Amino acid sequence: GIVNQELIIVRYGEIALKGKETRRQFENILVKNIKNALKQNDIPNKIEKEWGRIYVHTKKITKTLLVLKKIFGITSISPAIKTFSEINYISKLSVEISKKKLTKRKSFAIRATRTGKHEFTSQDVAVQVGNDIVNATKAKVNLTKPDFKLFIEIRNNKAFIFTKKIRCASGMPYGTQGKVLALIDSKQSVLAAWYLIRRGCKAIFIVTKKSNLKVLNSFIKKWYIESVIYDLKSDKKLIKNLNKIANEKKAEAIVTDNSLFDKS
């Protein structure tokens, strides 16, 4: 592999708790959702999957980070640089990155993790790299409240070095948990639908007012949701129609924004 290759590490949460087969299905759906969202934004990419991680290779890192933040199922992302899992490679790259961020007035900490077989421990890496950074920058080590954190993640024969973990939408990948019918008759009902969509449900939207269509379309675009919209023009047979569509589409629930205290 190429030394010092830029990419984005994608971490996902609850999928990791599933059984092997379910997990594989969920991962595949998540990868498909990432690919669709990047395609909508004309971002060329290559996606690589590894146990517990997805790697997105692209030249458009900044633009890609904005897209990934809005994809359900992703817990956090990190723009990273990949190198070989030998301490010398790791240290050289770590010093290069740190030089851009540190001065002698600043402090830093190294957070190193490791999976696989190596002739060194995570602690060995942290100590050697820490010393090399101190020598190169004259910055101080502060493990509790550093100005700057450097993460080193060693996985078998590769090492990933990054400086931030960006929190994302979390939840479950869209389309992994069955279908719901979402009646959109206010902005609140979009929020009600959002909570179920974030749990992985696929939404079929029912719109009764033209004014809500605009809100809905920007919502769908913002969260990269593939969906069907029915425009029912608030007719008198709304409930009958909802049931009919729910049966046809095999939707398991109907979502509205009505609370238990609504008098209607």
C-alpha cells in the first residue's frame, strides 16, 4: 500500500452488537447509503470495509465529511492518514502532523490503540512518538488537558493517524428496520418521522398540504433519505387512504405528530 494515504475512517455503533449475519447485512446497507449520498454530491470515492470499520477514500475530504455527518448509522468519522504499522513510519508521520499544530507553548497527548500482532505495545508507541514530538516541537506532554490530541490507531499491518473524532447522526442505517407511514401535516410531524428514520425505518411520506412539501423535500435532501411521497390533498378519506397505503406498502406503523393530549 501507499505510504501516507489520506482517507476517512467511518465508525458505526449499534450494528456492532448484532449477530454476524445481521451485522454483515447492516454494514452492506450502510455502505450502499454512503455510496448513494456521495453520488448525489458528485464525489468520486472508493469504499473499503474491515471488521468494525469502513474507510472512504476520496480526494474531496472536506466535502465528504459534511455528507457523512448526515448518514444514519455512523457514530463518528475521522479524516486520517494511513501508513505502515512500523514505529518509525508512525513516528515520522506523527511528527509531521504535530509540527503544524504545536509550538513550545502548547501541550499534547497521544492516544494509541492497537489490534493484531506487533512487537510493541500501545504504550511503547505512545512513549516513542511522544518523545519524538517533544524533541521536534519542544511542546509539553499533558495527558489530562492537552491543547492537542493525536490519535494513533494500529490495525494489523496498517496505522491510522488522526487529530479529531467528529460526532455524526448515529442511530441505525436507513432501511434496516421495516417501513413506516409518516403523515406530514406540520413541521413537528417531520421531527416525529426523523426519530423513527434515525432508528433505521424506511419512510413513506403522506403530505396533505402543499406548504409542507417544501419542508419535506429539503428534509429528505438534507438527510439523504430515499423515499416515496404521496400527496393526498387533505381529503375526507384520509384515514381510509392511510390504511390502504399502509397495507399495500406493508408499513408496520403510522407516524403522526399528534400527542396523547390532542383534543381532536
